[in-house]
Amino acid sequence: MTDSAAFPGLASFAFALPGRTVFGRGEARKAPAAIRAHGPRGVLVHGADPGRAAWLVDALRAEGAEVLTLACGAEPSLPMLEDALARARDFGPAWVAALGGGAALDLGKALAGLVPAPGGIMDHLEVVGRGLPLSVPPLPYIALPTTAGTGAEATRNAVIGLPDHGRKVSIRDERMLPRLAIVDPALTDHCPRAVTLASGLDALAQVIEPWVSCKATPFTDALVRPVIRPGLQALKRLMQEEDAPARDTMAWVSLCGGIALANGGLGAVHGLAGVIGGVTTAAHGAICGALLGPVLEMNRAHTRDPARIREVCAEVAAVLGCDAAEAPQALAAWARDAGLPGLRAQGLDPARHQTVAEASLASSSMKGNPFPPTVAQLCEVLRKAG
């Protein structure tokens, strides 16, 4: 470890990463052999369409692996996790792999952690459960994202919805970081436009929030500051037409955001989004996208030293061709014009704004916001995001 005395004024910090990360077009072809190296049988979690995972299933079986496939057609809920966990435990896997968006990656991550765990799911769920760390190491977990948004291939938690509680909570343990993350931008090519927009805005939120967070570190700064403008440029390009270099950029932005949020702080966008996701069926990325502009506006107005926020506004203004003073509003307007629905259209009743704002104050993400917002300020954000 570097002696911090050699760098006066540099505060202590730590970071954790996937065991190995491979980035680049065509790298997914290495996945079958890399996965099979962890054992002869395993679970593959994929998205709603099994056809998109057929190439990997066939290749794993050609490598001599026995594979149980589990579909994840929506953001994982507790009933979905209970069913998947029972099936996976009966199968007796040596590894878990996931190919898909953030939902599939989170379900796979949860299974890798829970299959060998002696207790039940509620022992490890935060907030509504006991929130205990895992008592035994997870199974080897391999993540292959097919969207550029959540950065779940680089995070240590799995988000699970609890419909009966109207909440989303996490199972969290540093050992849940993937043993191997393969980020192949080609897997995101021709992703549907609406998914590209929502997930891309989530990726942007996850590089903007760590930059302005009160929990920022030199490590997270180095990752996120250089990709804010390129990320918005690439997303803007993808709203115009399919573009492989823009897909490459967004995959990198998403990975940087995932690493940053796992090792630093987020903010009010994700603090509110976690609660909204529990009381609506809206997709996480779409919620974050609707909140991003209004939260940026709030933080600029109320943060004691908004220098970093002004930098973000300058980057947004440069891409959208607006005055920096109007950047938060311009970003929100651009997202709406590109097709992103507001929160009301996503299912959030304005009558719930107060309760959502109040609940969000207890979230871990909110603690990273550059200033502690009030309920009234968050209600104004929700009104503008509606």
C-alpha cells in the first residue's frame, strides 16, 4: 500500500474491483472456455429472450459443460429470486454466469452469493432483513453485460425488489464482485432505442454523481471525470442512428460508472430512484434519466461549493449547444425530446411525492449527495421530473 505521508493532504481510501475485467469488441468469444474453467456444471442467467443467449449456451455445452438456464425477464423481485435459488441449489452448480442487462446480472450475482449460503435470503437482505454479510464465499460469478447502463458487472451488490414492501433493497458483500467481467460492446449493438436511452442516462448519472459526491476519491475522480462529455456525446449519437464507436464509448462509460459507484458515492438521483422503483414498475434507468436534470439543478442551487457541478453543466452545455446556466433544464428537455417519459408517465402518482422524498432520505445513495437535501427540495425535484 502506498504511504499516504508521501502525498500530503491525500485522505485514505480503498477500492475493490472484479477479479479480472476484459474489455473490447469480440472478447465475448473467450467466455465459454473461461466459464468452463470454473467447473463442469453451472447456471446461466439470461434476459427475457433465450435466443440471445443461445450462442453461449451452445458454446458452453460444446466445452462439455452442463448448463441450467434461468430467464430474468424483469428486474428481480424476491419471489423471482426465491424460485431461481431453489432451482439453482437443486442443480448443484460450480459457477454462475449472467448474460444480459442489469436485471439479469443482479439476479446472477445474488444466486452466486446465496447458493452456497447456509441461511435464507432474508438473512442477507438489507433494510427489511438482517443485512448480514455472507458467511461462506460465493460461487465464481462471470458477468457479460448486454446493455450499457447499470455497470452491474463491477458492483458488489444485487438489487432485489420486494413488491409487498414497496421497496428495492440490496444483498451486498465485497466478495459478490464478479470473478470475471467481460465487457464486449458488440453485445450492446442494436439494443432497442428506448433501452439505449434509459440505460445510457443511468450510465451518465453514475459518472456524474460520483464526480460531485461528497464521497468522491482520487480513484473515482480519475475514472469518471474524463467520460462525462464523451458519454453524453455518444448517447446523443445513438439517438440519431446506430453507431459502433458510440456503443464502445457507452460500454466504457457504464463500466467506469459501475466501478465508481461501488467504490465511492452516488447521490439524490439514485436515492430517489431506489424508492420510486419499489412503488412503480418503471425501469431503473428510465427513472434515473428523468431525475438527472432536476437533481443537477437542485445541487447547483444549494451545494455550498458547486464548482464540480458547474464543470458538469459546462460539459452538458458543450454537447447540447446551450448556455451552461441552462444545462440542467436542457438535459431534461433533451431526454424528453428523445423519448424518455416523465415520472408520472412511468407510474409515479404525484400524491406520493412526499412519502417518496421522506423514504429516500434513509437510502445509502442519498448520503453521497453533495449536500443534504430537504424533503421539500426533493419534492420539487420530483415535480420537475414528472
